[in-house]
Amino acid sequence: MVKKILSSLLGMVVVLAWWTLRGSHAPPEQVVNAIPPKVWDGGGGTIAIDVDTNVAATLSIGFSERRDGGRSMTTLEKVDPGPHSWSVEVPRNAGGYIEFEADAPKPGAKLSWTLRHDGRRIASADETLDQPLGRNEAFFLQEYYEDYSRPDVREASASGGNDDD
């Protein structure tokens, strides 16, 4: 009985040591506190993002390579009320979420955006918060692209509104 317990403990130690020395297969996610003009090597065209808001907000763009062990990065930029624009040369074979979220909004808060890929509109939305947010709710616009270099065309289709986590 003691041999079985010691054997099991030794097995756990070997597995934990292996995981510690070998590490994870996925590289760690990089977080950047600004929207960069180019991600990694670029080459997938340019995503232009034009936003407007009457409250403070945060734009975030996530990038994940579509392959095992691919790189991932999240870019975030806080903005004051008003119009703001970015152009990002995106990589091929990487996708993710683009999200524009109001910071502590109250009824009457407005968010709008237009997203373009190489000059062609791929999404646009205009939302107004009409009631106070509940606990664990957010007011945001969001789009997902499997591959930023080949986005689906979505004319004025928004995922804006409240999110209940």
C-alpha cells in the first residue's frame, strides 16, 4: 500500500516537473496599450476603424493566428468623447474580435463606428443606450472576423447593445 502511494506521488512529481520544464504549447498572449499601425508582418490589407462617442470608451482589437501554437495579441486604446480613427495593416491568417466599449455609460450614451477593409465597408453601427445598465452588463459594439485579410461583408449589421455576462 505504501509503495502504491509513493509511486503515485512520484508520478505526480514527474508530470509536474515535465510541465514546468517543457512549458505550454501556446505562446503567451501579448497585450499592447495602443492600436498599432501594423500587426506582426502585416500583408493582409488595411482595416480602417472610424468611431464616434459621446462618452469615454475603449477600442480593443484581438489578433490570433489560425494555426497551432500561433501568436496572439490584444490591443487596447482608451479614448475621450468625440471622433477617432485608426488604420491597421493586418496579418494574413489571423482573426479576432474588434470591440468598442463605453466606459461607465449612462442612458443617452452613444457609440458608432464604420469598419473598412482596403476601403470597402465591412461593418457599421450606431447605438444609443436607452436605460441604465444592470450589474455585469456592458454597452459596446463588436464584430468578429475569422481572418482579417478576408473579412465577410456585413452591411450595417452590428452586434451592438447590452451584454449580460
